[in-house]
Amino acid sequence: MALVEDIKSGFKADLVSQVAKSLSGGILVIVLARLLSPEEYGLVYLSLSIFTFVTLLGKLGLGKSAARYITEYEENGPGQIPHIIETAAVSLFITLSIATVGLVLLSGQIAAIMGDPELQALLLVGAVFVATSGFLDSSRKICQGFKKIEWAAYIKLVDSILRPILAIGLVLAGFGAVGAITGYVVGSLSAALFGMGFSYYLYSGSIREEIEPDLRRRVAEYAAPIALTHNSDTLLKRVDIILVGAFLTPLAVSHYVVAKQLMTFLKTPANSLGFAVTPRYSEQIHRGNLDVASRLYNKALTSILTFYLPAAVGLILVAEPTLELVFGPEYAGGAIVLQILTLYLVVQTISYVTGGGLDYLGKAKYRAYAKGSAAIINLILNIILIPSIGIVGAAVSTAGSYTIYVALNVYLLHLELDLDWLEIGFNFAKISIVTAVMAISIFPFVASINSLVSLLTVVGFGGLVWLVATVSVGLIERQQLRAAIPV
């Protein structure tokens, strides 16, 4: 019971921070779409995609590698933990500095390749975002390794609160796209300083013993497959935006981005659940509790599908009115992208409770191979399909390649755990019934959506039908519902 309560506590804390991040991101997406022209809006998110890719090249998986070894040594060799953190910190300083300076020096060439001279100013202003976001993310990973999920949540919360206030404020002050990027930079810098303070506290409070001879090498070596995995993940998640900007126009980027931003908001609960539960697979297996680790995954996977499969189908039905009413009629061109990316949403949420667990189980190398292969497939498909069918090609490439990757992840975790596939299949059948009932119930009302009130009414009705159906088939117990919503 203590394990379950710890996971719940961590999940709730990280969920609050993820919701705050998604709300701030949602506010930014909507407000910036209204304040900036579609072309400026596209340039902002194109530059952010470039920053994300360069950041991953700079941090090289060092934070996650350190977290993995902190988890391993916390009980059996705590005196090695200071050396693990020092190795990660020094290496990060060097690699992120190189990445930041490199982006500054190459900003003109990148803007020329993209065919948008205005992009260079955004890259120069936002170059420091590479370093700050790298330290922010790595400090969260170190807290995760210590199972300080609440602390990791606080780090994200700082960024989530400051980012929209600063970015929107600077845009309103007349600084346009440059102001929006500056808001991202300052928010990230503040959160990074906060996270580094937490990491130093954990470092200074750890006992120190003589370093094992090959510890630094093992931390660095394990970072390599994680870096490959994360860089491949960026190719899967961001290369489509970069290539849409290269092959098409900033306007096309804006149409594509609004659909992907909705995915970012909706995946929040799954991200938090994965962040809280995945370190526990390794913890329980190291304690000899294979059955406990397996049940944790079964429960996490069922919970993910119970929520996200019906949500994806509902989103397909209301995609066009959602974009028109929330972002404006000029963004309605992204509706087909949003519908295709619902598959990407479902498989991505499955990856949150699956892929991270492989890293903590010492299988980062195999996960890296899977993601690297999927990233190459995605890159090739994007290059082929974007010039011929536009943003639809980008959506098809991303959804298809990510599905392949997540299927391989599930298979790899299946080899490590003792999964009850009969139970999983039975639960999936019940989830499919719930999804069908929900879809049939709201379909007649979709055509009548003509305002935000009617959209929210239809969505709320679908949610109510989903809740009743889910409880009826036993996917959610009445006791759980009463505990969550006390009457």
C-alpha cells in the first residue's frame, strides 16, 4: 500500500505541474494565435522546434543516465551518488555550451535553409533557451531518480507560470515574435535555476565514498543510447514541423502546429502517470517483486487506454469546429491533421508508461534502436509525402512511424515483465465498447456545433456518457469514483 500511495502522491504532484504546463501552453497557443499573424505564429513554433532539437544534442541523455544510476545506487551504494551527479553536471555544462554557441554561429545558415530571413533574429534571441531548458530537464530527471516527484513538479511549475505571463506581456508590449521567444527564455532560465538549486541540495545531502573506478564511464556510456533515443524522439515529434517549414510556408506551419498543440494538452495525465510509475518497475524488480512490477504496468496501460481511446475518437468527430472556434477560422485547414494525429496521441500516451520503464530497467540501448529506426522511417516518409500532399503527409508520417516505435517498446517491456495479456485484451474489449457508445451518443449533435458553448456542451455530454459507460463495465469502480468526487 505504501508503494501505491507513493506513486499516487507523485502522480498527483506531477499532474498538477503538467496541467499547469499544458494550460499555460494552451493559453500561449490560443492567445499568440490571436495576437500574431499566422506567419509570425508559424515562425515562433518553427524556432522552438529547432531549439528543442539542438537542446537534445546538447544534453546527450546525461540527466536521465544519472537518474538511472541514482535509482540503482540509492539503496546499495549511496556514497557513489555525489560522483554520479558531478559527472552529469560537468558534462552538461560543456555539451550545452557547445550547442548554444553552435546555434548562434549557424543561425544565419539555418534561416537561409528555411527560406525565412526573419527566423535568424528568433534563433539569436532564443539561443540561451538551449542551455536553460537542458539544465531544467536534467534537474527534473535527477529529482525523479531520487523519487522526489513533487520536487520535479515544482521545477516545471515555475516555468509554466512565468512563460505565458512574460511571452504574452512582451507581445502585447509590441515586441512581436521576438517578445514571445524572450518570454520562453526567461521562464526557462528561472525554472532552471530553481531546479539546479534542488539538485545541489540533493547532492550536498548525500554521503560521499571513494568513487568506483569505472562509474564515470558507465554513466557516460549509458547516456549514449538515451541520447539516441531522445534525439530520435525529437525527429519523430519535431522534424515534421521543421520540414513543413522547409518545404512549405510559415502559414502551413501554423496550421500544423495548432493541431499538435492540442495533442500536447491532452496527453498531460499520461505524461504524469508515466513520470511517477516508470521508476517503480526497476525498483520492484531489484527487490525481487516481478509480479508487482507487472501488475503496475497492466494497471497503467489499462488506465491510459480507458481515457485516451474514447478521447481520440471524440476528437476526430469535433476536430473542425474545435479549431475554428478556439483558434479562428483561418486555422480550420488543420482539421484533417488533427484527426490523423489522434492515432499519434493514443500511442504516445502508451509510450509514457512503457518507454521510460525500459530506461530504468537498463534497456535503453534496445529502446534507442527502436526509436532510431522509427525516426529514420519518419524522416524518409516526411521528405516523400510533404512535397506531394502537404501537411497531411507530415501527419501520416508522424502517426505511422510512432505507432511502429511504441509497438516495439511494448514488446521489449513484455520480455522484461510477466504481463497478463488475457486481462489486457479483456479490458481493451470493454474500452472499445465504451468508445463506441460514446461516439454514437455525440455524433448526431456534431453538425449543430456553432459556438464555444455548443462545443463544450457536446464535449461535456460525451464525457458524461463515457463516465457512466466506464463505470457500468467495471473499468472504474464506484468506490474509486466516490473517492475522486466526494458527494
